[in-house]
Amino acid sequence: MIKGLVLSALAGVVLVVAGGVNAAATAQNAVFKPGTQQLTYEVYAGGVNAVAATLQVYAPADSEYKLSFSAGTKGFLRALAPWDGTFETHGWQLKDGVRPELHRSSAIWREEEEVKEYSYNKNGDFVGYTVRDPDSTVERDLPPAELTQGTIDVLTATLDVMKDIAAGQSCDSSSEVFDGKRRFAMKFRLEGEEQLNASRYNVYGGPSQRCVVEVTPVAGEWHKKPRGWMSIQEQGRMKGKLPTVWFAKVSPDKPAVPVKVRVTSEYGTMFMHLVGYTDGATTLAQAQD
């Protein structure tokens, strides 16, 4: 039950935000272009620091973009649920919005890795789907158009919101996403403006938008009874707390970024706190004891 709760809630964290190396190693070894926002997070489940995560955002105006999110369990939880995930997207920033070219997700569970890749063209068409597991690599037939046509990936949908906030708009938005089996609407809704204070858990202090995130099934293989992430979302709804992300504009000339995430279920609450930020000009870091 612990494994299922944490991984489902962590999937929710991935929804709101992006080899057998853990998240910290991924961030340390990667090479990023100048102007990349690099963020590090710690995730607390039931008050226990259970997951480390990183996010990199490269999105200069009117150019290509690239996002990468990686996370991995840590401490005693890693002994129970040894999981690492990386989620990467690159694509185009066009006059009519952002469009992915390639989205790649990698999940490693007990040293067994599964990689999924989704390909798109510049017109927004879904053009390829490949799955690689420890035994083989398979290029899947294109799913039916009703599942894929007009969809984007989760990271691109989140970047669209981050750019809107940086431009002075609200987070209110809706995008449709295909995850390999299902199509769903991913909706952000502004709950309010909130002034955050930096703390020993979170390095950011300043104005933010507090936004709830909701996933609504559209088509594909959905269970009649909510499972996994949908179960966690509905448990939060019963408690009056849908998954929530706080976005803030940390750098004046770059997209807003997630500075805090909260996912609530009947088993407790998971928080993702920002513990480090740099873009080459602005740096936020936790105070050293």
C-alpha cells in the first residue's frame, strides 16, 4: 500500500509539473544551455523526506524549448520502493503556442527500465510511439486518431501555463494529453494569489498563483472505478483539496515555475518543496547549518 500510494501521488507531482541513475545524479551530470532554469525539490510524504526531484526549463522566447523532470525515492522508502523516473520533452515555440516534437519517459523499478517515446510533427500531429523494456524495443502502431489528434504531453501543457503566468495572465487553462493508452483533459484553475514565505523547507518567498489541477477522462482504457492517480485525485476531492501547485515568477525574463506542490489523499498529504534554484543570474539556496 505504501508503494502504491507514494508512486501514485508522485505521478500526480509529475502531472503538475517533466538509465538507472537517480534524480540527483541526473541533474549533476547533465549539460544545460545558458538561460536554463534549474530547480531542485524535496518531496515529503507524511512528514518523511521520501523523494528527491529536479526540473530543468529552457524556453527562450520564439525558439525551441526543452524540459526535463527527474525524481527518485530515497532513504528507507527506497528500500521499500526503489523507483526512479525521468520525463523529457523538446519542441517548438510557435506564434500560436508551444508544440512538442519528442516526449520521452523512463521509469526504473527494481533495476528494470521501461522507456516510452512519443513523436509529433510541427503541425501538431502525433506521428510515432515506441516502447522499450529490458527485453525488447517495439514501435507501436499509431493509436486511433480520437486518442491522439490534437494532444500534447504533460510537460508541454505545464510549460504553456508557466509562460502564461510569466506574461501576466492566470493559470486557467485546459490541454488534452495522450499517455499511451488514454486521452485526458488536464485542467489548471486559479484558486487565488498567495504571498509565500521562505522557510527551512522551501527557499522561495514572494507572490505566487495557487492553482488546482484536475484530470478528466476523455477516451481510451479507463477503469470504471478510479485507480492509481485518479483514485488519489478523487480522495483529495472528497477532502476538499484537489492537487495544487503554486507557480511563481522567480526570474523576470523566464517562464514561471512550480515552487510548491500539494497532493492530498485519505492516507495523508504529500508536499513537494523547492530547495534550490539557479538560472545563472538568480540563485536561491537553503541556508547551511
